[in-house]
Amino acid sequence: MIQVTLKDGSVREAQKGDTILDVAKSIHHGLAKEAVAGIVDGTVQPLSYPLEGDCSLEILKFDDQRGKDVYRHTTSHILAQAVKKLFPEAKLGIGPAIENGFYYDFDLEHRFTEEDLKKIEKEMNRIISQNLPLERFELPREEAVAFMEKQQEPYKVELIRDLPQDAVISFYKQGDFTDLCAGPHLDSTGRVKGNAIKLTSCTGAYWRGDSNRKMLQRVYGTCFMKKDELDAYLARIEEAKKRDHRKLGKELGLF
């Protein structure tokens, strides 16, 4: 048996090899349902992470900022997978979690339309329904470069080449899609709630923020654990637009 020290200081016994999710289930089934990841000895890990010895553990829910980041970062990968399925010629940039959502940058001659975003959302839901496990693996630098060159992903090759010499180069695979990424992520696409995702806009964004580099298409989105939370967020955004002082000023003839 191993000793697992929880955030509140209490200690639970677990079998060596039990996962974070196993411990969450042993505490309360409701916690297991709401959990998205865990922090083991200070490092964020997926729910499938096995505990091999005595450790500290904090179980993250979507309410926690780090839980939101894991959840939304995974959703950005689902977005990228959906775009590559629908537009195989698209080249991948980066796709982080951000405040209130996530984005992913794409190099694609076709200009995304509102109709495209709806199709991408539909494909994202299909990927979620497949409940694909996210599998992490590492490669040495030159193998990582060769792997991304084979995938014809020049932006990923550039990112790898710019990493420090001692950097750990990791990838996450979900189904037939693999992305260069440091993580962390959810353990499965199925943990994302498909009915609580919304792609909100598409704008231009220079690669790596450099105006001398190519402008890519940045697709923004947001997601929540519950549809009513998404609906409430979208309603707040719409209300904020209505109250925008520039809009009100024009309507009132002030400027």
C-alpha cells in the first residue's frame, strides 16, 4: 500500500499503481465525475496517471483554474484534429488554453467561414464521441524533427528546432492525430462535453507574433463542463457587445 496525502492534509491508502481517478472514486463518486486532472507532487497529471509511491495529490475540477486550462487545452487539440480531418492541407501552428477559452492557429489558403466553423464543431463532437485516449510519448530531437517533417508540419519543425538542447520533446496522440505538445491534457477526448463547446470567431494572427512572418488564421473557441454555463457565458458576451461604448456612441449620435 502507498500513502496519498490530499490537499486538506488527510492521508488515504491506495494500491501501488492506482490512478488519480481511482483515488477520486474512493473519496466520492461525485468527485470522480467532476475531476479533470490531478497534481501529483506538484506536477499536473492526467486522471489515468498511476501512483507508484507515497505522494501528495490534489484532484483538479473544472472550477480550478489549472483544471480549466487542462480541459481547454485538450479541446484545442480536438479543434486541430477536426480541422485536419476536414482540411487535410492545413498546417498546424500552436493551440493553447487562454482566459475564457482556447485558440488554434492554422496556415490554410481557404478562408474559414461561419459555415466552416459549424462543420468543425460537428467534427469536434464526433471526435469527442469516439472517446479517444490521449497518449503521451517523447522523441529525441532529430527523431522529433523527422516525425514532424514526415507529417509535413513546418511550423512544428521550427518549434522543435528552437527548443533548448536539454528540452524534453513530447507529443500527444489521439486516434490518428498527433501533436507536438508539452501538455498536460485530459486522459480522453470523451471527457470534453460536446454540447458545451462553441467556436466563437476567426481572426488573422502573425506566426509567433512577428509582423514579418506569415499571417495565419486563428480560430477562437470556448468550452465548459455544462451547457448552461456555456449559454450564460455567451449571453454575457452578447450583453457586453450591446453595452460597448463605441456602439452606443454611434447609435446615440455622440461620435
